[in-house]
Amino acid sequence: MSTPSIKAIRDELAQAADPEKAAFYPKFFKTGPGEYAEGDVFLGVTVPEQRKIARRHKALPLEQLSELLRSKVHEHRLTGFLILVAQFERADEAGRSQLFAYCREHLAGLNNWDLVDTVAPRIVGAYLLEHPELTPLLYELARSPVLWERRIAILSTQAFIRAGEFKDTLKLAELLLHDKHDLIHKAVGWMLREVGDRDLASEETFLDRHAVRMPRTMLRYAIEKFPKAKREHYLKLKA
């Protein structure tokens, strides 16, 4: 097997590029002037193809991986973070500590929702679940002026939810209740829905307290799986 290299990864991504997708993705991911991903560059490579490439190069050394994570090209960054997730998930405790610190150094590369949603639960959330004394980091991120850091905060708690721990999700949801950005509304509503999938009473208690003040998009995401009558009940609280 050949030694993993950043050149091979870039070459494979270039070969997998689809011009039609390269034209579509900038619109889908809002890269226009004033949009949330302004200036992001796309090759037009599908996520499944990036996952295949990442698996082939999962042993890429961190010094080369940094070049991918800091690239202007979206698929370079996503493929790089997929490699980082794979390395983190198979590392021992010392390795996970090193890779978590490395991830924190490269958070600026998580500058779109697909990148955040791939990495936040599987590295940040997973590590904090093992090291709860570091959980205050999520509250720092939730208060950040950077949209993506706020999304990292709430999406990281998906790891907590899957472990049956809801306290921080609900606290962060309350903290982000008045966030101005639609992508935070969607993320918070999604995580509340995930809480409800495991403990409906916890979600409903939160909604009973806060539905009247929740942005409509957040509320709609949170109640998406409710029966029609219950959805209408909560939506009427917003009327």
C-alpha cells in the first residue's frame, strides 16, 4: 500500500470532481456575497466519494493534514476532517487527547454546516463526554460571535444525547434561544427533537417553558415528529 500523501488526496479529489456539482454546490452552500459561506470554493465532489478517499488515506500525518484543513477548497477541508475523525475514533486515550487539541487548533476550518455536523459530535462532543470537566468550552463557543462556533456548541451535544445525557443540550438550547441565525435555529430544534426521541418528557418540559419565545424554525424542527394535534398546540403558542 502506498504511503498516504496530501498530493495523492488532492489528485483523487480533482479526478472525482463533477463540473455540474461544482456549479451547484456554491448556491446550495450559500457562498455568494454576504451569505454565510461567502467565498468558499468547491470542486464538486460528493460526500460518499470523499469518504472513500478519506478511508484510503486515513493514516495521513498531521503535518500534512493541516494543509487540507486550512485549504480554501471545501472538499479538501471536509476530506481532511473525515480523516481526522477516523484517526480520533481509533486512537487510544493519549492519542484522543492529542487529536482533540489538534481539532481545537483547526476549528476555523469548520466553516460550513456540513463540516460542523461531521466533526462536532464525533470529536468535540465525544471527547467532552469522556472529560466532562471540559464541558464549559461548549458554553464559551455558544457565546461566540462566530456562527460556526455556536453551531459546534449545540451539535457537539449530540454525543451527549446519544449517551442519554440531556442537561447540557437543554441549557445550551436556552442560551441560544434568541440567536439571530437560521442555521442555529435549525440546529437547536434538531437537537431538541433528538432529546425528545429518547426522553419526550424532557423535550416537552422545555417546550412548555420556551415555545412562545422560540424562533418559528427552531420550534418547527423540534416538534417535527409530534402528532398533528400536539404540533398545532405548540404552534398556537407562537400565534
